[in-house]
Amino acid sequence: MTWLAWRQFRTQACVAAGVVAVAAIAYGLTGIGLHRLAEDSGYPGCTPNDLCRGLVGAVKASTVYTLLYYAGLLTLYVLPVVIGLFWGAPLVARDLESGNHRLLWTQSIGRTRWLAVKVVVVGASALVTTALISLAVTWWSAPLDAVGGLTHDGFRLSPLQFAARGVVPIGYTFFAFALGVTVGLLARRTLLAMAITFAILVAVQVAFPLILRGHLLPPVTTTQAISSDGRTALVSIELVGPDELLVFAHEPPIGAWTISAYNIDSGGALTVVRPPEGCVRGTPDACTASIASLHIGQSLTYHPPERFWPLQVYEAALLLLAGVALIGVSLWRVRAVH
């Protein structure tokens, strides 16, 4: 049975091996030069004031580095979806749709073992493929992630970078593969299974950073009053609407993921800060004094940068557990298939 599963999967395996080889060569060879360039720019000893901006400028000036940076992000977002659609969904649905399962199940191999072997062979290949590519991209982009990437807010804990670094892509890949297998078994039509799998995967990739990820660990919440005696200096003032300001008394650490930032009144309730007269027509000092006299404060909720690996492990573990549950459903449901 293992030999048959390999025969059915060998074309996809060869393509995956080729993709891994190209990624290893591209990111391995250019990564040496990138890390050397980062060391010349001051990495990893960058201070919050300079953030190795010389490195960012040098990378932006290089078409190769820029393409590889964005290609790594795109690849690790698309790869789990591709594996779910083209490896997971057809794995069972193709045989059920063509009727081959009736012949296979008349042999000495039971249907549960038949599915288990296919899942192990293809699933292990999917995990190894994603793990190797994620390892290459994570190592290559480490200096850029440490200084905010090419977008100045692209630290590795930011929602965009997070799912394309570390072990989280492995979790998404296994979940996508298991989802495709389960949907294919239930739908019994390859194209229908692919469409359903795609819709669910997109929803999960959107829901995790927007809804779930921020609650995997309790975020840090701090409040700071903005006093009028000058003891609490204003960090910055941001215009967030046509007639609304967001006043910062303090900012999260460099590389942190900000969940929320808003101003509060003396009682701790959310308040809207309108531009005072000193900010509309006065000098910067007059603007600062006007805002300080409003007796407001700031509430800031964030995940510090050292939460990167704990959040990675928790999110990957949740996805892996969900994938195991889906495989369990498939192994149970295949017994009832006629």
C-alpha cells in the first residue's frame, strides 16, 4: 500500500522537491550576502533610534533582495492553501469520484489502513516541504524583521509577517491538508472539495490574526495619565480623523504588536480628543500645553516582542490539533463510505 501511495504521489513529490531545492539555493546563497550586509549596518546591535536604516535602504536598492523578501511572504501564505487544494482535497475525493475505491477495498488492505497510509505519506511530505521553506525564509529575513522590514512596521510579530515565519506555516499546512482530506471524503467530488477547502482556509487565515491570535496569551495593558505639570511628556500626536486626535503618552517597545491604543478621561473611560485651540492656531508648545490641560490619559494594549515564539507555538499547536481532529473524523467516516 505504501508503494501504491508513493506511485500516485510521486509527481507532486518531485515538484515539491524542486521547489525546496530552488528556495534553498536562492535564499541560501543570497542570505549570506544579506547577513553580511546587515552586520556592516550594525545588526544585531541596532538601537531604537537608528534601527539599521542603512540596511533597509540597501535592501530596497537591490531588486533581488526585494523580490526574495516579498516572495518569501507570498510563498508561505500560498503554500498551505496549495497543499490543501491540490494534495489534500483530491487525496480521497479522486478515488471516490472515479470509483477506484471499490477495487482498492476488495484487496487485503482495509479502507482505514488505505486512508491512513495515504495520509502519512502525503502529509509527511507536506510538512517537510513547508518546514524547509519556512526555515530558509525565516533565517534569510531575520535581519530585516528585526528592523521593521521594508515597510517600517514589518517586525516579525506584526500580523503580516507572523504567519510567514517560524513554525506557524507548518501548522497551517497540516490543517489545510487535513481539511482538504476531510472535505474531499465528505463531498466525494474533487472540484467541489477544492472550492470548499479554499473558502474555509481563507476564512481561517483572516480570522486568526483578527480574532484569535491576540488572545492566545494575555496582552500587556498599560495606562498613563498626561499631566499638566510637565512630568509626563507627550510622545506624539496623531490625527486619526477629520476632527480627532490620538495622543500618545508612551509607546510600546520596538517590535511589539499593538492591539489597541486610545485616549481615556480622568475616570478611565474612552474619550474622543478634539484638537484644542492651541493646536489649531498656536505654536507646538501651545498645542502641547493645551492637550496637557485636558486631563486625559492613554490606554495601550500590546504583545511585547519576546512573545513571538510563545505565540508561534500556541498557534501552531492549535492548528495541528485541529488537523489531527479532522484526520480522526476522516478515519472514522471512511468506514461508512459505500
